[in-house]
Amino acid sequence: MSSGSISIETYDAVGITLIVISSAVVAVRCFVNYQTSRHRLGLEDYFSILGLVFLIATFAVNDVITRILTGPVQSIDLVELQKIAVVIIILVQGTLWFTKAPILLLYIKIFGINRWLRYVSWLTLGGAATVYIAGLIYTLVNCPIDPSKANFVAYQSCAHSNTLTGVISGFVSVVVDAIMFILPIPIILELKLERSKKIGLAVTFFWGILGIVASTVSLYYKWEALGGDATHFIVPIMCFTLEAIIAVIVGCAPAMKGFWSLYISKSSSVKGSQASSYKYRQSSSRSKSARQLDHSLGWEGSDEHINVGRVIVTTDFSMQTLSRESGTGK
């Protein structure tokens, strides 16, 4: 079976790189929130960690599946494949919910004073969880892992159930992404923000658009697979991975901004002030040393001292002019 236009090597390279970045982002999120929340993490932080764990596990199992399906047909073990199908549907549903739940919980935390937004957020969380759990149960029922029932017909039924669940979950995922993108816009438009904060929000919303695009492309290929065209199966897997990673990054955006403000920007200002203080101390020290030298040589108040002072404060341009005048005089 062909994997389509994306090779397994490309999938691995891109996926591993983005997962490492996501892991760093989640680590920064937990560090900042732990430091600023009386040394404890919130519910959304734990969900973000769980989302990352599900994402890593899903990526690893998907990699196993792609290698099995692109290998020799005679080497495929139907029992093993059905077991993997059960595992992957559990991981996919968990990844979809736990990577996006922190964003909606963040909305509730920040904009919870708006009752309508709080209700919509909780309904979205509950509705998505209900659909994902229902799809999981449907797939488990149609994917028996009993070796005595492991035949090609049973595998086809399992694969169809898995793909159908993927299509339904993918559609719900697109709807959830759209809700998360639109939900805070009415409130944000009413706020008077500085330009830097507007730029930060614009970047966050840009990532949100990328997430919607990734989930939509993934849904398209899942729909094609449901119709019998599974030649590009690695493309929806790649898009699913991108979708989950983008959700993780967007959910951690406020913590990243806090990390920048608390540690990077603050550190730069402290270094700048320390450098200015150091230069001032050096200047004061040099002035004091010069005064002591003048006093010891008896130059203080003399014409020689005044001329030395003029040379010290002369600019490069004045020095060049003086040199040309001296040359003309000669």
C-alpha cells in the first residue's frame, strides 16, 4: 500500500521536531504557572500534560501503523493490526480532547465573567467528549481482538468502523476549532489593547487558523478513505499531528508571553541597567584618577591642564581639522 506523497522519513522528521517543540512549550507553561500560582498547577495545566502524552503516544503508534501498511502484504498480522486499531482510536480520541480542552478552560478562566461564553465553552467540552466516547465505544464493539475471529472480513469491518469514527471525530474537531477561534472575538474587539498585545493576539489567531486548516484537510482525506480511497493515508495522519500540536501551542501562548515578560524581557532590562551602572562607575573612577594625577603633577589650573582637557574632549572631526591646519601652517 502506498503512503502517498509524504514519505515516512519526512513524517518522522517533521513530527519529532514539532513534538520536541511542543514538549518545551508545555514545560515552560507548567513552570510559569507553577511559579505564579502559589506553587501549584491548574486543571488546564494537567490537561495540557495529558494532551502531550496522548499526542506522543499517538504519533508513535501511527508510525508503527504506517510501517506495517507500507511493508510487504504477506507480513501483515491481522490480529496485531486489529489490536493496534483499538489502541489508536483510544489515543486519537484522547488526543483530540485533551489538547483542546486547555484552550476552552483558559477561556473560562479569563473571560468567565461572561455567562454566555462560559456556557458555550462547557457545552463544547461536554459535546466533544460525548461524541469522542461514543465513537470509541462503536469502534471497540466492531473491532474484536479475539484471535479466533481475526480474519480479513473482520478486519475490513474494524477498519470501516475506525474510519467512520475518524470522520465523525474529524468533523467535530473542525467545529470545535471554529468555536475556539470565534468565541473570544466579540470580547477582544471591545478591549483597548496596546499594539504589542494586538500583535500577540494576531499571532495566536494565525496559529488558530492553521489549526482549522489542518483539521479540515485531515477530515477531507478521512472522508476519501471512507469512500475507499486510502492511498494517501499518511497525509491525514500528518495533518492530525499538526492539528494537535497547534492546539498545544495555542493553549500555552499566555504562559509563553508570561515567561517572556518575567524572565527574558526582565533579564534584558536588568542587564541594561547593570551595564549603565558599570559604565557610570568606570567613568567616575577614571575622572577621580585623572584628578589625582593632575594634583600630583601640579597641572591643576595651569594652561597645560586646560590644553590636555581640550584634547580629551576633541572629536575626531576636530582632530582632523586641527591636523590639516597644522599641515598648512608648515
